[in-house]
Amino acid sequence: MSIRRFSMIALTSAVLAFGVSANALTATQKVEKEITITQADGTDVTQRVSADEVTPGEKVVYTVDFLNDSAEPASDLVLAMPVPSDIRYLEGTADKDGAVVKYSVDGGVSFGDRAALTLPAVGGGTRPATPNDITHIQWRIAGPVPVGGRDAVTFKGRLK
């Protein structure tokens, strides 16, 4: 089994777009992998650790933490992150209370509801988009995010 090494630069080439009133936000991205450790008593505990080395099949967690460091509450935030080409998006992991989540299958050119995404089918017509087809995820947060307020958006994927 091969282990892939990723630099944070390669994994975090995120596209972050903020609405007009959110131009003073500070955002940072982290990339971790989820591992399960069996305790001495037999129970399993899931932990997040650095994703410096990832083996195919491992679960990777992408998080953008943001802080409203402006002098006013922030509203109408739009954050978007690409799904790396060697990651298969895990359905439902981008959901966030208070946010409208949209997805792209065309490199972030357009976004739509997950269930409505289609692609051309071999032989003509269209087919429903699969998790492998998701190229970007977008969160729209109406806010307001108070001055000094912190929050995060996240999604999970599995290394192909």
C-alpha cells in the first residue's frame, strides 16, 4: 500500500470568497486525517491528526476556521473550497447549521443543490453526479457573525 505525502500548500489551495460585508474576515485552513484507536477496554475513539502522510482509503478532514476581526458584524459570507482531485467527497459531511451548502462539478464555475447535479452520460443524455464528481463545496452563511466571532466550515473525503 502506498503512502502519499502532501505539503500543506498542495492540499490547501483553497478558494475562499467572502461577501462584500465580510471583507475583514481572517480565515485559516487545516487538513487532518481521521483515525480510530481501539482503547484497552475495547472501545474505539476517533481522533484527528496531521495529514502529512495519508494512505489510500484514509479519511481526510478539511476545515476553514474564520474570525470576524472587523469592527462590525459580518453577514452574507460565501466560502468555497476545492475538493482535491485525489479525494472522494464523503456525502453529507459538508452540512452546517445556519449555512446553505452548494456543490460544483465544473471546477467551481457554477454551484447547485447536491441532488440536482448532473453530468453528460456516455452515449448521450445526463447522469446524476457522484461523490467522485464533486470539485468544489460552497457555504453561504447569512450571519451575522459578531465582532470577534469565530466559526468554521468543514468537509470530509477519502483518499482514492
